[in-house]
Amino acid sequence: MFNGLKRWFGAAAVACLVVSLASVVPAASSSASTRARAVKNGTYRVALGTDPGNLFPYQTVSSTAITLFSYTYDTLVSYNPKGKIVSELADRWTARAKTVTFQLRPKITCGDGSKLTASDVAADFRYVLNPKNASPWLNVSVPASGVTVKSNNARRTVTFVDSSPYSLLLQTTGPLMPIVCPNVLKHPGAYLHRTDGTGPYKLTSASPGSRYVLVRRPGYHWGPGGTSTTNLMPRKVILEVIADETTQTDLLLRGQLDEVALVGPNRSRLPRARGVNTYKLDEPFNWLWFDQRPGHVTDSLAVRRALTLALNLRTLEQVATAKLGSPATSLVPVLSNPCRYNSVSGAFPASNLARARRILRNAGWRAGSNGVLQKNGKPLDLTLLNATDQGASVSAANDYMQHQWDSIGASVTLDSMSTQGMLGVLFGPGNWDASLVTLGVYVPNQLVGFLSGPTPPSGENFAGIHSGAYAQATKNALKSVGTRSCVYWKEGEKALFKYDDLVPFANNPIYVGLYHSRAEVSFAGIYPTSVRMYRR
């Protein structure tokens, strides 16, 4: 829902703010050969699991929008497959405890041919910093307070200055937020279905709910590591909205699609498919959230604890990942994160239905005439969000949770909708009590706004989490430079788990299939300038 923050959000979103990819390994050998002759100026077709929706970058973290943005926009810096920061718009940077400065490459141009300046980049970040704009990128790509952004066009520099030391400031500001050209900020309403950036492709046609057509730009030479556009890249890229993964896979194997990214049972079809290069990318997957805003029964620790105890998290992991996943390890298990730890192991007790019922009984819940638990006349009614466009495995996981929670006396309603609809519920006035949502980010400080602070529309804390222990741990982490912050990030995560504020239970590999094509694939996604198609 949200990987907005990453390239894979789009094709295989699992209610991800951002899908985070921890490693990239070939899933199996393939019959697709690089000895075949490369196709020049081909047409490359990519499956999107959901429609991108609003294309104004600073008001969306939709996964599929992020996928589209990877073609049309650039970031200041990028990550290589080993998790090392490399150049993109900026070819030089210096980072200190309170400041980070990026120097832009010369002669960067927008899609209309106009020059991108350092002051244009600074204006983008100031838009996000302005609380009146309520951008979901605040606290993700730039700290919410204490930061000023300066620019020098003559030197082509953009400098972020924090009033106090800030943990991982380079990793926060540099590799994530798409940089838009000036016209987008001047007329944001005109860019709901358009783009204007410095990326290697231009969006030439948008048919919401159907397809988006992009055409390669000539003269582009500021991609990751200084890569350029070439006629060996596809001349045209077509992003096709296809919700069903079985349909996506069928089309790929018939050569009617060139790229899919799968999280459901169809993954097993890719490694043995003729002519398909398959990449396995591990990622955090499926965290269980409870709405803790006032008026929700899940604001009660006793209710959250009972609901968690009713679940066998290993069973839930296997169901949700079609038996291809593994237990969760931390909230940010990716190569870009310099903090490596396991905060999840041992955090949650084994499933125990009898204990779950006892906790509810001790908290004052009693069975009503219909068998549903009640307290002070209020039934234990729960609304569980179910994204219908995220595959059979996710739906099966929601069915499992509904069954387990019904068995301890709750009455659970599955509210089924699209991922876009779920975004509207979570960040709007919609009603929900529990939901599977993943936030995929590069470093742990990018989670802070989603796990603490104000709720929508004033902030991004959509679940209304109010953990004093997490707030204190993150405060200590944010003022600790580099890896000295890691002990506090781990402490903060464990504080959330202790009170069942958040229940991560699975890491799940995305399988990326390329039909007679190859590309450089990293935990951050596919680099558009690296795609090569081969004769079939």
C-alpha cells in the first residue's frame, strides 16, 4: 500500500507503504539467455497490481504510483544492489551529524527541456516540510521539525541543516523522495494524471484503471551511478493494470507481458518457466495493526493481547505467504539499514485460546445472548480490512484471523475493498479495527511518523499508536549518529511489540519474472536504465 516508497510497491503491493527488499538472489536458473541479440527500441510491458491513482507525488505513497515514478522522476541519490549509496541527480555529497549537502550534476533537464536547479530541489522539500500541505512524505524523506533547506544555484548544492544531530540524515533525505520539476509545484492539480520530472521516461498517455504509456527520453545521463539512456533500452514502457496474479502470470508465460512481480501462489510457476528470468527478493511482509484511536475496542491492551494470543503467528505467516515466507525479524530488514538486529524473536507468546478468553473475561467482557462478548453494553465487534486485489493468500490470512477471533467471542466483519480504497479508509474517516499493512522503508527513522505523533489528517499515525516507550527510544535514536542509534531503534520496536501495538509476523519473497529480458535488480527495485530485452 505504501513501498511507496519503493519500486516494487506497484506490482506486488501487499498493503505496503513501501515494499522493502532485503536481498536479491536468482530463484532458479532460466532458459532465457543473454547470448541472444538485444532488441533495440522495444516495447516493454509491466503488470501493475492496482491503479496508481493520484500522480501528484507529494500527496501519495501509493505503491503503484511509486512504480510509475521510478520511470519519470529521479531521487538525489540511489542504492546499489549491495545497499551502498550511489549517485543519481547528485554526484557528490557530504554528511555530518547535523547537515548533509548534495551537489547536483550539471545540465539536468526536466521533461520539457528546462533546467533543474538546486533551488527547484529545495522547493520540493520545503513543500513537504510545510505542515499546511499535509504531505505523507514528511518524516519519511525529511525530518518533521528542526530542519532548514538551503540551496546555491551557482554551486548546484542543496543543504539540509538540522538544529540537533539527526540519525541517518543522508539515508533519510537522499534516496527516497522523487524530485519534481517546478511546474508540478506551481500547478499540482494539473498533475493528477500527468508527470513532469527528470527521469529517463516521459508519461505520454494515462488511462486510469487500464494502462499508462511512457516513452524514453533522449539525452538522459544522470541515472544511478551515472547511467544514460540508450537505444538498447525499451523505447516504450506500458504499465498495465491487472489485479489478478494468475492472469499476470499467464500473460507473462505467453509473452504478452515482460515483467511481473508476484507475492501469491503463482510465484512457484516462474522459476521453471521457459524464457523467464526469475529473481527472488526478500521483504518484510504483513504487519497486523489495530486501530487505537478513541472509540475503538482495539484501543484496549486487553483486547489487543487477546486477539494476538488467538493467532498462531507461524500458521498466519504460512497462510499469508503461501508457505514461501519466513518469520519476521525486524521492521526494517533491508540492506540499506545499517542497524542489523532481530527485534521480533521471542516478542510474542505462543498462541493460547484459553488464555485469550481469560484475558477478556478478566477485563470485564461477558457473552451476550448471541454468544458475542459484550462490555458495558458494547459488543466486541471488529472490522477487519481485506484488500481484494492482493492475492488469494492475503485473503486467506484474513479469513484465518476472522475464524480465530470469532472463536474467542468476537464478531468480525471482513470489509473487502481495493488497496486504493484501503488507503482512503486508513488515512481518512473510514471505520476499521484491524488490518494487514506493511511499511517498507530504507531506515528505521522513516517509520517514526507512522508509529507515533498525530493521526490523520494532521499526521500519518493512522493507527493512533501512543507508546511513550517507543517515543522515548526514538528520541534517543534520532540524536545518536550512525550505528550508535541501533540499540535505541531495537528498543523502540520491542516496546511496540510488548503492548501489541504492532504485530509483524512474516517476511515474504517477491518473485520478479522478466520474459526474455534482463535488468539490474536490487532491494530498491529494477533500474529502468538497466532493462534489456532479447530476441525471442
